[in-house]
Amino acid sequence: IHPRLDHLGAFVNQSQRSLGGVAALLECQSLHHQYRTALNATCSQAMSGLVYLLLSAAASSLLFTILVWFTSHTWIYLNHKAEPGTLEERDPFLPGRVSRGGTLQSLGGPGYTRPRHSHTPPQTPPFPGT
């Protein structure tokens, strides 16, 4: 019976050591400390980063809106039609009234010479019966 009791005592001692090891593994102080550190980092640093991200998105959308507004108003003023008499003064590629011989009816008449590099055909005089 003594060998059996010794064997049973050894088994109880080993069980007691194993339960002590399990209790040490179940102690959550280090895990709890790491959890609190991660929670603080998430709440303070990640939230401040998210706030900076949202503020920069709002600022860039405001600047983009101002840019579109400014551009559309600029194009309105650039595409504004000029008054009838000022077009000839502004356009350097069209000949002025003086070089055309005065009026459009005199084009093709006597004394009219067509420019050498003109790509448009000369105007024909009106039909005599009209």
C-alpha cells in the first residue's frame, strides 16, 4: 500500500505544480498593461490623426470650390462678346476697313486686287437682272 500512496503523493505534487503554472499563465497583468497601452494609443493618436485627415479634406474641398468658382467667373469675362466696332481693332489677322477699299460692295469692283496669299475666292458681283 505504501508504494501506491507514494505514487499518489507524487501525482498530487505534480498536479499542484501544474496548477501553479496555470495560475501564473492566467495572471493578466502584462496582458492588461499591453491592452491599456493599445487602447490609449488608439484613442489619442489615431483619433487626432483622423481629425487632421478630416480637417485637411474639408480645407482642400473648400479650396477646390473656390478654384472652380474663380475659373468659371474668369471664363465668363474672357468669353464676353466685344462690341461690333472693336473686333477689327483687336484682331491683327483680319485686314482693316482702310485696306479693303472702304465697303464690302467695292470688293471685286474695278481697282480691287486680291491679296496674294488669300485662301478665299473673290466675291462675284451681283447678277445684273436683280
